[in-house]
Amino acid sequence: MSRTVLATTLATALTVACFATGCAPQIRAASTPPPTRSGEHAANLADDDEVRLGKGVALAFDCYEGFFAETCRDATATIDDPTVAKVFPAHLERQKAPWSPAFGSVRPRAGFVVVGVKRGRTVLRVNGSSASSDVQIIVE
């Protein structure tokens, strides 16, 4: 089987799986840590994403879901161990539909702020409209 056929087959299978089961929400960093402080988000297609934070550092995240990576509307987030990190809802500006700036619908954007509290590891669970995803949180 050629690489092109294999890649096309894999892409089709992922698309069908996404539509059939609902794509899990994904987060993307919407802020950076303060100067001299640490914080980063590593997206991982094969496993849980990973966020590394310093103690006292807060990072904001946008939430996206679906095959076309639309902004999450009603996503929620919880943290397994709130003594290691805390999560708060973020009220981000609204986003106009990119294909019709004059008449497009204005979508609410779900987002979150994660704050490192003490050294350790925990899991952030992001719940979208039809699926959920886990993000590993490491506070250093």
C-alpha cells in the first residue's frame, strides 16, 4: 500500500471516528507566563497534552472541539487535585465567524485559567459538548 493511500485511509478513518463519537475538546495556550517564570503547553496527538507551570504561575487556555476546531461553547473543566493546581473559567472575548465578518454569528468562547499551587502532578479534565479530554498538569 502506498504512503498516499495509507495517509488518505487514516485521515478518512479519523474523520469518521470524530463525527461518530464526537471529537474531544482541545486546549491551546492563550497567554504566556510572566518574565522569569515558567509555564508551557505541549500538545501531544498520541497521548494526553501536558502543561508545565511554576508555583504561582497562571496560564489561560482557549478550548476548541469538533473536526473543524470550532471554539467550545459550553465546555467545563475540573482538576483532580486542587491542592496542586486550580482551574477557573475564563471569560474571553467573543469570536466572529471568520467567513462572514459583517453578518457572521458571534460565538461565545469557553476558556480556562490554570494556576500552579504547589509542586506535584494532577489531571485537568476538559468536558466538551460530546466528549472529554485529560491534560496532565505538572507544577514545578
